[in-house]
Amino acid sequence: MAYLRNAKRPLEILLHNTRLSSCGGHGFSTWATKGTSFAHSSDTKVSKTAYFCWVSRRLSSQASSSAEQISLIKQLRERTSAPIKDVKASLVDCNWDIEAAQKDLRKRGKVLAMKKSSRTASEGVLALAQNEGKAAIVELNCETDFVARNEIFEYLALALAKQALLVENSSQQVPGVFSFGPECLEDLKFNLEHPKISGETTVQNAVTEVAAMMGENVKLRRGFVMSSFPNGVVSAYLHRSPQPGLGRIAGILSLEVESGISQLNALQKVGSELAMHIVATKPLFLAKEFVTSDALNNEREILRSQAESTGKSQMAIEKMVEGRLRKYFEEVVLMEQKYFLNDSLSIKLCLISSWDWELQRAKETILDNLSKEVGSTVKIGNFFRMEVGEGIQRLEASSTEEPVAQAV
């Protein structure tokens, strides 16, 4: 009842104001005085009825207008995927003209995207594209995992990976594999065919457009391209893949066949398994001869310090250091590792010395078995492993290159 009484008061005030405005400019109500005739009373009832009809029509019109505005907000939100508050602000500024608001929203978004470009973007996806004899992978970063799962963001990442296949090795890096920065793709023109982002544009503009839609810093960070050798294949594996061609960790390698490819399916199967092994075991070097002197000296110094703390003789310390170095090689050198799916197998044939109590013996290896199956010697040409966001915090502190495992 209290609610009804409170709701009635504004109507009485509105009714009073309407009466005043209908008094021909005299400033008072003639039918509100004493001695009002029956005719005036009848007119009063008619006026009240007309007024309530007018109020009803006005409220109905306002409700209809509000429903139309909500519909426009929804439509523009679906077109652009921009935040609702930005969608509404653009519509209000453009007098609810949806086409004008869409253009205004794109301008707003690009300005905001530039402002956010300095914010840390350590989330994102790796996108892979392959053709005959070549594989390309790019890292597209954003600020949150939520945006990394957005379909527009994922679509852009896959489109960029396809463009990366066009990048040629012009820097004389390791034959067969090379890295590139975003500047190699930024000015490339390509066509997008997503309902919310379509038409011909440049890579840089496409990234800015998606950043505007997402309301976050979005950036193309880096890419890698690997080409197969004349007699070989390139194999890849993506871990934590929301859909084909996308993931957060990637392993890629090339296999070389000494005398032509005869068993392509066998090569591709083992290649995929080895790419998965690279993701799981995190090797840093292809073979022992590729271990850098800095890495080796640093590890030797650590192992010597640990061995000296035992108080043993210098000869015993040297043997301990060499023994532990072999263990180090098994951890960081791909060719020295045990196969992660079956630790009774190693990756390549290696002779194990047993000092003076056992003859040298050969262990069964993945590459040996594959060589027998295809009828020709098979070896790993190159490999690399990369992960979303690796090294970003360190990069911000030191401005040095991000880490990536690969043969050098």
C-alpha cells in the first residue's frame, strides 16, 4: 500500500502541472475553486481520462524506444564484438545510427588499442600452417586466456600462419629453419573471410582491428619456418590444441632420408611421435657437438662445485664430473635422450662405454628401427620447440632474445 501511495504522488504532480498549463495563461485552475458546477465536474472527469490516456501512450512509446535501443546495442555488439559500454557510447554519440556508430567504434577501438600496446601480453596461441615441404608457426599474443580462446583471435592466428608460409629465408641462418619478427609480415596484404572481420587488409591493420575488438593488447610476436630437405619430411605436434592448427606448445622437426622417400606414412608417423617427444622432454640441442661452450662450461663448474663438497680425491672428483655430464647430455641433447614413450629405446644409436667390466654394446633406437622400415638411413635434420609467452618477463627486464630450443 505504501508503494502505491508513493507511486500515486508523481501522477498527482504531473496532473496538477497539466491543469496549470491548460488554464489559458491565467496561472490558476478555474475548476479547482469552490462552487464548481456539475458541468465542470464532468469536464474534470473527461480531462483526467484524456490525461491518463496520454500518459499511457507516452510510457508505451518510451518502452518501444527502449526496446529498439537494446536491439541496436545487441546488433552492433554482434557485428563488432566490442565491449557493451563502448557499443552503447558510440550509439548515443551517433544518435543511434548503427552504421555511423560502427565506424565510430572502429575509430575508438584503434585509438584504445594503440594506448594498450605497451601492456604485457603473455597469453595467446601458437598457430601452425603446412604445405608440401614446409611448415610455419607464429605466436600471437594477448593479455588474458579468455581472449586467447576467442574465435576471432584464433581465426586471425591461423590466417597469419598461412601468411608466414610466404616468408623466405634471406638471413642465411641454419639451412632449413629460420626465425622472423613481426616486421616481416606487417605490410603484407591478405584477405580475411570471417563474418566479423573481412576484406583485404594488411597484417598490421588486422592485428590492430582485432585488438580493438578484444579491448586488449594483441601483438604478433614471432614466427618460425622450417623447410624439408629434398629427401625428407617436416613433422609437427601442437600441445593443448583447442582446434587443428592451434596450441600452446609446439615441437617441429625435419627428417632426412639418405636415398629417397619410399615409406611416407611411416616417416610421418614417427616424425609426429618425435615432435611430441620434443614437446615433452624439452631438448635444447640436436647433438652433443652443438652444445655451446658457455653452456658446457657453466654446467661443468656447477658439477665440480658439487663434487668438491664431498671431500673426495681430485681423481674421484673428475670421474664424478664426467659421469654427471653424461647425465646432463641425456637431459638437454635430443640425440642422447631416451624415448619418452618407451625408456628402453633411445633416439639414435649410441655406443655405451662400461670402462673395464663390460664390452661396448648397442641399444635399440627409434631412428634405427625407422631406417630398417623405410630401407634407408634416416636422421633428424633440424628441430625446434616453442611455447606461448616463454621469456616475455625476462625480455621486459633485459631486452634480450627470447629462448627457443633448436638445432644450431
